[in-house]
Amino acid sequence: MNTAQTVEFDGLNGVRLVADEWNRDSAADGRPTIVMLHGGGQNRFSWHKTGQILADQGFHVVALDTRGHGDSDRAPGADYAIETLAGDALAVIDAIARPVVLIGASMGGLTGILVADQAGPRRVTKLVLVDVVPRYEKDGSARIRDFMFGHIDGFDSLEQAADAVAAYLPHRPKPRSPEGLKKNLRFREGRWYWHWDPALLTKPDDDPALRTEKLEAAAIGLQIPILLIRGKLSDVVSADGVADFLTKVPGARLVELSDAGHTAAGDDNDAFSSAVVEFVSGS
């Protein structure tokens, strides 16, 4: 089995970005590299199962910790603007120096839209959007922020963190052991804290309406294959939101996962990975 190696890239202004990489030696086989961008408050381990499946198919895979998440550096001045995240991803693509397929969940998907628009079809050949469209549901997004804000002071134990996740994701079976959460939490001063920068939630806000218009215009202008994977239980991407997106981006393909919500890759990883493998392997 091909195992992941931890690597580093330079983002904008010298911000250190950490990633897991599989199959670097296969990067010259003529197929694009798969670059995976996680959602807000997550990290590269969100992609571990799918990354491994793609690696076992022979793909060169890079799963990135976005700035302020996981083991990557926190942003000077709390600069977590979507344009900055896109700049980081473009720097990673430049370092890879070959065409890529982008897979982005939530915040990572919005980042991916801008990256694909700015990079052009020779550098980004396909795009997978995981439960996100430019016109997403604000109530669902607010529920994510409420969950993140609600536990910004950490947890007494892994068990307490696991209970919080189970309450937030009631459709997902609760793991028997909370040990897996150690990839998402760090222990310091007697408590467990999420492994992302709290300044994400207090950074200066931009104009959300202008941001939506910019992202939508970028998506409409893309001339590459696009796959939208939606969890049918999602409260972030609605059926109306999907219909609107497909009307405006008619070349996009839709796959819906019946047993998944917004965190589609973790909710039903088998179905999710199958859809991704089929899409990235096709012509």
C-alpha cells in the first residue's frame, strides 16, 4: 500500500503549508495530480481515506492543510480571505508544476472555484465541489459557525468532544472510540482544542453579496468538467441551490449521496470516493 508522506509548501508571503502526499514518483505518468482542499475548521486528515483510495489507483495526491488549519502556519493579521486561500493554493500548484484536479469541500470548494478561474484549464483540468455552491444556504452556514464558536474554549476530554460532534452530526454513527479526534484536536494546558486558528471566526468580514457574485461569475466562466457532490441531508446546499447552480453552470454534473450531509466525505466515504474515482478517471 502506498502511504502518505508529510511535505511542506510555501504559501503567500512565506506562510508554511503542510500537506500529505502520496505517490510523488508517479507524478510523471501523464495523469493530473489530485489536490484536495478541506472545509473550514477541518484539516488534511478529512481526506485521508479518499486520498488513500486515489493513491491506490495510482494517482499522485496532495491533501493540503489550509493556512490556519492543522499543522500549517496561522495567517499574519488573520488574513483568511478567500482570495488569500486561493493564492496559497495557486502557489502549491506552481510548486507541483503539472496539471491538477482540484477537490474542495465547503470553504475549500469555494477556494477551488477561484483557483480554477485564475489558473486556467491547462493548469486545473477538473473541479470537484463537495457540498458547496456560490449561493449556499446561510442558515446552514450559520449552524457551522455556531458549532465552531460554541467550543472555542476547548473540551475537558476527548469524550466530551466526541459528544459535541455527535450532537452536531446526528445522522452520522458515533465512533466507538474518540481516539480518532486526536487528528483534529490538540492538548494544551489540560484541555483539548480544535486544531485551527480561532481568528478564523473574528477576521474582518468582506461583503458577502459581492463575494457570492464573484464566485458565481468565476464558476459560470469555467470551461472544465465540474462535479458537484451533494449530501441529500445537507442544510448548506439545498435542492433549489443545486438547481440554480446547474442552470447557470449547465456543464456541471451532479451526484447526490442519500446518507450524507454537508460533511459528505466523512458521512459516506465509500459512495463519495467511488464518485470521485469515476470522475477523475474519466476522459
